[in-house]
Amino acid sequence: SMPAMWSPGPPYCKCPDLTDVPEGYAREGSDWRCATNYTGTAVARCVVNEKNCLIPGKLVLSGCLLVFPCAPPDLSLLLERSQCLSVPDGLDCNASCVKTDCVS
């Protein structure tokens, strides 16, 4: 979690708190973090009008990405099929696994 970065820094301009927290982010005290099922480093940035601090700034969050679960590949894709091309119908073939750098 990280505190908000200010541009320009306080006390020059103020940035209002978010009323609607974007999906993927969670607040811990005054810091922001990625929510459950999200990964990355939450970065909170206050974007302000440097020429006129009377215009409210906007808190912008970035850095968190949704984690997608990966499905295992179809087992038929993991076998060396070329070893079973000459096996007659109805008989079994014990093909070796395809060489891969994947971790199982």
C-alpha cells in the first residue's frame, strides 16, 4: 500500500477523497492497496490544476490488475500424438508427454 502522491504537493492544492472506490482497489487507513483477486501495486495520484487550486483536484488510482484463473490444457494436447499414428483401432497407445517448460 502507498500513500497518495501529490502534484503539486500539499499544502498548495487539495484533493477530495473518492466517494466511489473503483473496482480492484481497497483503502487501508490513508493508504491504498489492490483488492482481493487483484494484483500489482496500487498508486494513488492527486491530479490538480497547478494554475488554480480553487478547482478541486481528482484522486486517480492505477496499478491493480484482475487475476484470472488459468484452466489446465486439454490432456490430448500434452501427449506426443505422432507415437500413436500406426496403432490399430481399439488398441491403447502409451504416448509420452510433450516436452514443455510448463510447471505442473
